[in-house]
Amino acid sequence: MFSGHTPAGRRRGRQRRFARIAGAIAIPVALGLLIGGFIVVRGQHSTNIDETALGASASPSPADSTTPATTTAANVSCDIIVPANPLSAKGLATPYQLTGTDGQSPDASGCTMANAAALGAFVQATILNPRTGQLYVYDPLVITQGTTPAVTPTVPVLPRNAIVTIDFGFNGTNLYQVGATRHALAQGNCVNGMQGSIFGQQSFCNGINFFNAAHWLEAAGRLVVPSEGTSQKIIPTGGRLGTGRACPVTQNFDMVDQDPSDNVTTLYLLNPATGQTAQNTTANAANIPGSTTLANGSDNTLLDLFMDPTLGCTPFQVPDLANNNQPTSSQALNELLAAKNQLNIRALVPQNDEMTLDSQGQFDAAKTNLYRAELGQPSVSWSNNQADSPAMFCQNMVNIQTPFLAANQTVLATGQSPVTAVGDNLFTFLANRLSMSFTNLGCQNFGLTNPVTVTLDENGVATAATFNTTVQQATGGGTKAPPSQGHRRGRHHHEWMNPSGM
């Protein structure tokens, strides 16, 4: 379990983020709108977020830091300080702290929650009752180091012997886990990559134990995961391989991108006047006038808040222990739903996913297996490589997603774009995202041709798209992912919100 910092050259950094679908989520119209490049949900007297970094410096313990100091303008990495006993009720209610790497203060590094569009961190816990199989969600709060919560987090009441998984999402490039105490990361079974090579945006605590238990309880009939449901709005295509009108899940090739199954659905409230954050609850929203809502760019948010409503589908939701048991979704719930409703060809995290490459940019089966295991996915094998080897992932993404988008562009065009700087509606956003993912995964190295032609306006926003739905055949294998040649998106520098986020 690696939690220290790696050399600055570990990842492609900012150039890669420009290539990824950048920007910020715009929560569906009824909830909010896009302001200044990231998600803002208007309160009654809301003002624009002041992106001035806030908070005082304090030294986390211990961080094995070797990364050179960076300036705020160029910085893409932050530390997140994990509290002691993070899997306990007290640990879940103790705020995580966002700060700069290598002893940099939040102010110097830009690692503040007021700067969430660029460097915001988000934490999400999914909780399993091992006796009944009941699931719950609780979103631990992230604050800027040196600040206090706008509202003290609610301490959840956990089931006896609860099994907890914690997922981390980040709107920058590299988020390093740092223990608040010497044993905090070990107490949480926390992992953010391999020695010398972190995943980047995504990291985990206790995912392997959670999914092992959940799958066992599901097989025993004590945990019931629902069907993904069907949609009469979907036009079935041959590329969907027999799924017909089945609602999409995170392991469908008709919705995946360059780094599938990543980032969380957590939302936080921000008090723009103070830079303080709070859990996104009904009570907190009422008690923080003018609060804005912060979000993590995520495949899971894309599915739950944009694709599902547009297609007439319903996310997998369970009680939110921080919000009076109101139903909510999570990354782990989406993975359980996808595993239950498996397709003939299942889109597992591939070895050419940027977050699973080694420090030299080469494919790394061990790192891919670790990432997959934290999400309950099977290890790389001859069998699943027929769908998810680097070449075959590209082939299936092209041959399945392209006809799906082409056939369903009318209904998808009625949906709101998650990132209005990428596409002017949900359809053009997805088309642009597919085109960028093709390049970022190096699919051209496997004898494939980008199937999407995107029309951009003067601001670089996709306004139309056409497709070549000819079935393609991948060739070759390769061991190294190429540098990204994707489209630059100006000031937007994380994926769809990152797609690494969506």
C-alpha cells in the first residue's frame, strides 16, 4: 500500500489533463448551473465563489515527499490527510484535510476547497451491514487544512461490525493520501497505487474487503442488488450485444471512457464568504445562505445525474446516513450494480487506463489488478482480456459506443451537458468524450480509426457530431501508452471534469 509522493515525472500532468475532457459539472437544470468552470448550485442569496486560497499551513504526518515544490499556477497535486481509524463512525465524521504537497500550505499550492474546480478532493463511504446485507452511504467531509467545517459533520450510527469502503476522487491530477496519525492509513487499509506509482485522482480504503463481503452476501441471498432496469427511450443497436433496452451501467462499453469506473458522486456545500465546507444535506443547505455546491467530475455522476434521467432510468440508491436517510448513490453502489447486471462483454478497467500505467507509462498488470480489486472487479486474465486488453478495450469502445450514440442522439440531445465547455448538450458532450478517449487510450496504435467527427464552435465547444459505424478490428498489442494528442481546452484542465472524471 503506497501513500508517499513520487517524482514529478510520474504522470503526464497538465498536458494530459488538457487532452481529457475538461471543465466542471453542471448539475441538471433544476439543481444548478455552470459558473466559472465548475459546478455551482445557487442558494437563495448565492454569490460567485472566491477562488482565493484559504487556510493556514500545518504539517501532516508523515509524508514521504520527494516531489519538487511547484507554484500555484502549475500545481496539479495535493495531499489529503486521512483521520485516525477512518473506517469507524468517529473517523468517518472527522473532516479530511486538503493541503499542498511537500509542506506547501493550501494558500501556496492552491489546494483549497474554494478552488475545488481545479484541485478539490472528495471522499465517499459505502457501508455494509454484514448481518442483513443492508447498504448505506456516508460522505465524509473534506475541509481546507487550517479551516473548520461550516457545520460540524453528523456522526453516523453504523451497524454492528459494519464493513466500510472509502473512495476518493480528485479534480486535479495526483491526490496523495497522508495519515493524520502514524497508523491511520493502515487502520483503513488505504491504498493509492503501487510503490513509486500512484493511481492519480482515484484512491481507496478497504475496498477489497468490502467487495469480497458484498459479493459473498449477494451469493448467499442476503444482499439484494437491483436490476439495472430498462428504458423505452433507448433504441437498441447490434453493438449493444443483446442488452436491448437495458439501462446503462458503469461497465457498459456504450458509456465508458479512457478511465472507466472512476471518481465519486459526493457533493459538498461551500460558504463562499468563508471558504468553509459542509456536508451536502438538506439542513445544511438551509442553514448556509448563499452556499454553492461542489462536485467531483466522475463517470458515476455522469451516469446517475445525467444519463439515467435523460434515458428514463433510475440509479441504485440507499439511505444517506448524513442526510436523514434520504436516498443517494455512490461509486461502490454503481460497481455492485454493474457486477450484478453483467453484459456479454464487460468493460473492466483496462491496462491502458492512465491511472493504471506504471511510472514509465507502460502497461502494468499488477497495478491494474490492484485498482480493479478495490472496485470488486476481477483480475486481468486471458478470459477478460478478450474484452479488456488495451487493444480490445479500444475495439469494443469503438464498435459498441459509436452505434449506441449514433442511434440515440435524438434522446441524448435532450439532456443537459455535464460540461458546457465540452459539448452543448449531453449528446455532443458524449461524442466529444468518445473522440478524446480514443486518442488518450492510444487506440490509433491498434490499427483503429477515430469513429467520431466533431463540429466545434469558435469557443471549442462541440455542437454536432457524426459517426462512422463501420465495425473495426484491432491489431497489435503494444506495451506503452503514447503521449496524449487530445484536444486542448484552454483554462479547463481536468478531465470531463476530468473525464477522468467522466
